Amino acid sequence: MGGSISILATWTGTEEESFRAMIAPWVASTGVDVQYQGTRDMGTILSNAIQAGGAGLPDVAGVPGPGEAAEWAEAGALKPLDFINLADYQASSSLADLGIIDGKLYGIFTKAAVKGLIWYNKANYDGTVPADWAALAAVAPSADGSLWCNAWESGGDSGWPGTDWVEDFVLRESGPDVYDSWVAGQTLWTSPEIKAAFQHVADVIGTSAGGGTYINATNFFNVGDGLFADPPTCKFVHQASFISSDGFVKVSGATADQFDFFVMPQISSEFAGAITGGGDEFGMFTDTPQARSLLQYLITPEAQAIWAGRGGFIAANKNVPESTYKDASDRKAGQAVANATVFRFDGGDNMPGAMKAAFFDAMVKLASNPADIDSILADLDTVQAEAYSGASPSP
């Protein structure tokens, strides 16, 4: 085949190394020259290029979420993937339908993530799974008085780990109907249900090591630094499944036998077993033989097994054998998805781009000033009114 392909994705550092390892067999067999750029500002770069008429767009790129994918497909920037056998893809991946827009496939998923996991240092916690959120919040903090470690810095996407907190609270306390209505722009941010979730997060910030200043200044990959300090500065970390290998081990210097997790416990018993998750979606902006070939390769179990074997990865293709996974925590996270009574995709990633960006920014503001919930939510209502077309938000 030969030729070249340009790729833009969020993966840098160890994640980029794993992605390059995953595509290495494809590169070797096709002879394609890969021009890869990893950045945490991927969404901004793509949005700016699309608004500028498409100049500078990569051939393929990670898509920040299904919400933005729908906008970009409507604008004609994102190309349909009609060369992929949709029935076969749907049979192999429970995330496949998230890439369908108006009956056509526009995005494929390479990597899944389970969110709402509560991680702990085995030397600092005995592994008891609290019966509910109230019991978890009542656990004795570490010696410095902090129950949580949080880290929300992520370049242009700073604040996103805080949005995961909000989403978990909304789903567990108010349920999937409210969650879906809120994500669809039909429930106001100032509604009692969403405000309650923000208040829970404000309470978490108040019991976090270093407070809001540390949270906003610390890269999300470093969230485990305090968990494995000597002595630990916190008891728990709330983060998705990817953090085990790419954060705890490779950044914070922990070993795999030092930590474990349990799924964030229920708030309302009516919604017990509900969890949130996400996935890394890829789309095509330039229809070339190289782009088609790469996307077809990325959805195969053979490709995804490579990253699974390196750690910090849950395959979107369910045909990847459990024995492939390097980390026991990755296998356990996959089982959490299988046991979920309700599963919802990351809410922010399903919102329009402007709403998602405002959500991220709101979490940075909340960490800085947790008492400003009312004004933060009022501002989000304003963005919601502009970002959604035809929605009629209710209080």
C-alpha cells in the first residue's frame, strides 16, 4: 500500500507508546508512513480546523465524543465509514451503536473505560466495600485529614475528571432517566437533581488533599502521587480504569500489587448497580485507502489485544480474551461492566461541543470556589440554551 497517514489523538507519553505498539503490525504489513500527533487539546484543534474550512485536518483522529461527532458529521467534516461491515462490528462491540449517526457509522471505538472506580492503597485501606455513598464518605481520612486525592489539570481539557464525578452522582442519586434528560439538554443545570450532584462534588473538594489549588494545578495522571506517598496524603482516588497502569504504575511509581478498587457505591438503592463508562472513538476526516485500512484494523481483536497486554486498557472488542490482559485490575473493570444493571456513556462526551467545554471549565471554577455553585450552574444554563437546538429544558 505505502503512502502516508496523519493521525491526531489524545494519547501522549506511555499511552502513545502503547498506541504505536498496537499499530506496529499494521505499519509493518502496509508500509504506510505514520505521522502522529498526540495532544490533550485535540478537541480544540479539530474544532478550529473545521471552522476554518477543513484546512489542516488530519486523515483520522480521535473524536472527543459522540456529541461532537454528530456536529462534525452534519457539517460534512467527518466522513461515513461505509466500508466497515456494520453488522459484524456491532456483533463484536457493545459500543458500536454509539458511532452511528442518522443510520450511518461515523466512528469506531478502540478502547473502553469503566468510570466510577474507587481506588485505594492496600497498605492504607483494608478493602472493605462501603454499603453506600454515606458510608464511604464516613471512612476515616488519612493522617493529614484528607479522604480524597483529586487531580484535574489536562491542558485545554482541564476539569474533565471533575465532570466524571458529577455524572456518577447524577446517575446514582437521580437515575438514568434524569441522566439522559440532562445530557440531552432537557433538564436545566440549576435543577435540584444536578445541583445536588455539584454539591456532592463540592463536599469531595473540601476533603481532598491540597484543596482546589492542588486539584487544578496537578495533571490527572499524577492523581496517585498522594495515594502512594509515605505516608499517604489521602485514602481514595476516584478515576476510570485506565489510571492503574498509565497513572499509578508509570507515573506515581506504584506496583500492581499495591492497589485495588471497588465500584463507587450506590446513593439511592433504586439505582443500585448503575455505572458510567466511556471509550476512545476514532473518525475519518480524509477518505484515503490508508485511513480505511487503519480503521478496519483498529477494531480487530488482534489489534486491541496488543494494548490490553501492555496494561491500562479495556478492549472495545469483546472477543479479546481475558487471558490477554496484563493487569488484574483491567480484567476486574471489564467484569464491572458485565455486572452493571444500568450503563451510561460519559455524559459530557455526549453533549454538544460548546456544552462540554463549558462543563469542563465549570469544574475548574468549582474546585477554585466550591461555594459558587449557584452562579456556576446559572452560567451553564445560559450555555445550554445556546448549545442545544430545539431543546426545552425543564427545572
